[in-house]
Amino acid sequence: MKKIWVLTVLILTSLIFAACSSDSANSDDGSDSEDSSEGEGTTVEIFSWWTGAGEEDGLLALIDLFKEKHPDIDVENAAVAGGAGTNAKAVLASRMQGDDPPSTFQVHGGAELNDSWVAADKMQPLDDFYEENDLMDKFPQDLIDLVSDEGNIYSIPVNIHRGNVIFYNKKVFEENNIEVPTTFDEFLAASEELEAAGVTPLALGDKNSWPATQILENILLAKLGPDDYKGLFTGDVAFDDSRVVESVELFGEMLNYINDDHASRVWQDAAQLVAEGDAAMTVMGDWAKGYFSNDLNLTVNEDFGYITTPETEGLFMVITDTFGLPKGIENEEETKEFLKVLASVEGQDTFNPLKGSIPARVDADESKYDEYGKDTMDDFQNAEALAPSIAHGSAAPEGFLTKMNQAVNIFVTQQDVDQLVNALVNASSEF
Amino acid sequence: MGTKQKKRKKFSKDQWLAIGFLTPSIVLIIIFVYGFISWTGYVSLSNWNTIVPDFSFAGLKNYLFLFSDFRFQSDLRNMLFFTILFIGAVILLGLCLAILLDKKIKGESFFRNIFLFPMALSFVVTGVVWQWLLNPSTGVNNFLKTFGIEPLWYTDTNILAGFQWGQIEFGVPVAIISIVIASAWQMTGFALAMYLAGLRGIPEELREAARMDGASELQIYRKIILPQLRPITASVVIMMAHISLKIFDLIYAMTGPGANFVTDVPGLYMFETTFRGNYYAHGAAIAIVMLLAVAIFIVPYLWNNRRADS
């Protein structure tokens, strides 16, 4: 009997152990939400991947501004570092699937918002919020469309980056007496001359394959025009359209002028080639401007210049970070207060000069921005059309982007036009 | 009466105690290891290829997709040649260094520490260091340039002895050699330590006896020492195979998937397709294929051990 008694005790203890450890495993995941619920919903948890220089300063300044206005509300900065947002998105996905959403989170406007979280019915519409705060005419209509799905608005754009920019080394072009190209013919001719002069015409760093995808998306925008470019993702234009094939062929021609060691470089390394004069141009979003001026201490329009990618003048490839309101959070009112600050001129002008982006609002204070910023704000407000970027998740779902990146990676080496076009057609069958 | 008492005594007090202490960990392992393996297997047979879970049954669709996919075929090729070259390099270098150290040289412990030290680093650190060392435009090429050779290292997209097979060119990807160098640099110390322990375990009398019989040094190594080291080699192969088949961190830090996926491995593909592309079922299927690949090495080993025990 005694032994059975001992055994029972041991088994019970072991079960308690097991229960405890699975409990603690659960609370590891859920500790954030528990913390916020303890404070009776007075903690606003802001989820982002803004941990780099500049962007983190911007976020912290924004949080300070919010605390000034609402000293009674606590803010938790739940930023996840690494992988240009990949890690953060993975953490976000598991939290959303576990019904433990952060109060508000960073998400690129467009497909990344609409085809995932809105489609999964995890977001609250913000139409009333826009009305109450008189925001409807403060953002360009194209931008509001980008954060809307079936007539409802789902998030607040905070900043704008431009994706169709070529950064070039001014001295290289001056020394070789070459004009900066504005069409693809000029681009190829200039590349030929630059190559003859011993300079790599186009710097590419595709260790991560999206910079190559970004070149292709810019060619697609130029060749299809903004409406048909958007049509690719609504099914109105097929991916085996002759203009897509032409774009891919052109992409292949441009790849003849890239640096040999592109696969060992990331975009910063490619920008460095341009800065040092080993390469003439690089196609990159305008976060590269911050890299040139802050990290490499170069002067805009003196050491390096910028121009829109060929044949996309007047068009604006837009990458926008936005914040929305998930369903099932406890502190909706407080979170809305934070979104209000985020949407205000004051909020946007606090964040963007530090991050090196331009505000999404059209009525922001231009004097707070540098020369490039002012220039881009003019372009943004007077743009013929805004186009969503594929490479940054705005035009198409992440699943399509992953497959497109893979196909582009193969194309950069094999240069098989049919193969890439087929891969795009197959990938697009999913949306 | 007698038999009943015997039954009661089947487990002694110590054994009861052991069972009691083992139960929690067994329960935990069943839930958190085997439970999650089964869960992954279940997901790999589902249609969950969006951000919203969808557990409807898909059959082998995900596996069929993967085995016809250019990237996954490249991954299997890379994994195969990486494993062969990596294990070969580690065993060969580890054995040679162990034999040299076994000569009772001066400062043996100093050298042993030097060779073992890279093991103290994490693969991520190794990856970053070797990424710069083998970068075609910086690193060792600055030195090799003086001899007129400039290898492309991990940016080389050539496939040695390649022939078309399925979607891919099947052969040894040149870029993989860079990763073999980095990983062998790190893990050779482990094989060295194992072999050194093995060599110390071979009684001196055996060599003496062979020498008395007139065997040459080479014959002693070939006929006596190496056969004695066979169990050590088996352990090293198992340890290295499970590292190389599951490798992720080193390649992620060093090269990424590489141009044309010449340095891609299933681990990288699994991570990217699951957490970037939201293809959860594809990711789960890759995980199961990796599990089976490791099982090919581990299961015979465990089987052998079990037989040896009983």
C-alpha cells in the first residue's frame, strides 16, 4: 500500500510539473498581453520593426510626443529587430493567430494589410475615425485607396518612401561627360559608355533578392503605365502580356551592366560602390538617401544625385508604413488616441525628419525637411499616379512576392525570359 | 503466494523512484517533441498556404509541389554535396591532426586548445567572418591576386560535372566549397578531440606487438589503429551529419540562398517560405523531409546501440 501511495504522489507531482511548465510556456507568449491587461487597458503596445538608426529615434520621439499629450497612458514599445521586418512579421503572425494582437502594429499599406489581416477579418474599419478627425482630404486619394478594402479604410499611413529612384555618383558622370539617363535607350547607351570608361554602370546587391525585384518592378511600371501596372494584380492584365515580356527582356539587358559580385552584397554595399565611384548608379528606394548622407557623409546634389528611374517621371512608386486597429484589443480608446497623434501633422513632422522619409499627409510643414525631402514632397503631392511596390509587399500578397523573388534570383543567373514569365504567371494564379 | 510476492517485487524502491523522476520529462518530451512533430506532419498534409490557417486535407500536394520545384531540387543537391564534402573534410582533417598530436609533441595542450577553440564560436559568428574572408572583392582574394588567381568563392554559380536532372543542373556547386571551408574550420576540432581520445584508448601493447611482428608504421595505422577507431568515426559521422543536414545559421549569416540558389539548403527555404511567404504547409513539408533525411543517419545508429545494449 505504501508503495502505491508513493507512486500516486510522484505521478501527481509530475503532472503538476508538466502543467506548470506548459503554463509557463504559454505565459511566455502571452506575457505582453497580460501586462497590458493588468493596467486595466491603459498601456498601448506599439508593434513595429523600427529598431535601426533614425527610425528608432523617430519612433521614440513619437512616443514622447504622445506621452506629453497623454501622461496617464503608458506606452510599450514592442519593436522586433532584424531581417527588415521579417522577424517582426513572423512574431506578429503567431500573435494574431493566437488571438493576442498588439494594440497597433506597423504594416505596409496595400496587399500586406488587405490580403492578410483584413482578409482574415482581424482589423477594424477606421472610416469613422477618418471622419471624426477630418482626415479624408489630408491624404492623397491613391494612398487612401491603398489602405482600403471593399470601401472601408483600415489603417493610418505615417510615412512615405519612394521606390523608383536611381542614385548616381555625380563626379563619375561629369568626369566621363555623360548625361544622366531618363529613358531606357539612354540608360543602355550611357551604360555602354560607362563600361568602356572602366566604371560599373549599375550597382546591385542582391544577396537578398528584393533589390533585383525592385529593378524589375520599376521597368514594369514604366512599360505598362500606372493603370495597367495595377491591373497586373487585379487580373485585368496578364503576366504574359507582351509588355511584361518586353520588360523582362529589358531587365535582362540591364543585368549585363551590373557588378560581378552582386550576390555577395546587400543594398548598402551596392550603394557604397556608387559612393566610392566604382559604380555609377544604383536603383534603390529613397532610404538609400539616408545611407548616403548620414552613414557615408556625402552631400546631396554635390557628391551624389538622384533621378526617377527611366520613363517613370511623374509616377511615384510608394512604400508606406501604416498603423491599424486590430479586433479584440482591450484598450481601443487609448489606441485611438495614439493613432490620432500618428495621423496629426505634428506627429508626422516629428517622426519623418528623423526617419528620413516624407509625411503621408499633404499639409505637412515642408520647412522641417531637407532638400531631398522637399523635392520628394512636391513630387508626391503632384504625382500623376501613385503605384504600389511589389518588392515591399504593397502590390501583391507576400506569397506572390516570395515566389517572384525566387524567380528573379534564378533569372539574374540564367536570364531565361520564358522561365521568369511562366513563374510570374503561376505565382499570380494564387490571387 | 511465492509468485505473487515475486510480482510485487518486480520494481524495487529505487526503480519506482526512477520512474517517478523520469515521468515528468517523458510527458514533456511526448508533448513538446513528438506531439509537435506529429503536428508538423499534420500541417504538411493540409492546405495551410496563406496567413489564415486552413486545415483541410491536401494529401501529398505539398510534397509533390516541392519535389518538382527548382529551389527545392537545388536544396536537395546542395544538402547532399555539402554533407559529403563537409563530413569528408572534418574526418580527414580531424584524424590527421589527432595523429600528429598523438606523437606526444611539446605543447600538445596548447595546440589542442587552438584547434578546439573555433567550436566555442556560434555558427553565426563563423558565417560573418568567413563571409568577409571569402568575399570575392575583399578578403583572401587581395592576397591571392598576387598569384594571379581570383576565385569567385561563394558567388560562383558554376556546377562542377553538372548534367540536367529534373529542373536543375545536378553536380557539385562550386559555391558550396566556401561553406564547407567555413564549417570544417569550425567543426574539425570536434573530430580531433574524438579521435585523440580514441587513439589514447588503444593500448600501446598492440602497436608494440605489431612492430615485433615487423609491421611498418603505415601498416600499423592501416591494419590496427584505423579499425580500432571505427566506432569513433561512426559517432563523428552521426554528429556531423545531423549538423550538416539541418544547417541554417551558418549559411543564413554567410551567403543566404545565393545566386541561382547555389548555396540554398532546406532549412533556409523552410524559413523563408513559411515566415516570408506564409506557405505554412510547404514549410511543414520541408521540415518533415529534413527530419527523414536526418533519420536515415540516426535510426540505424540508435538501432545498433539498442542491439548492443541487449
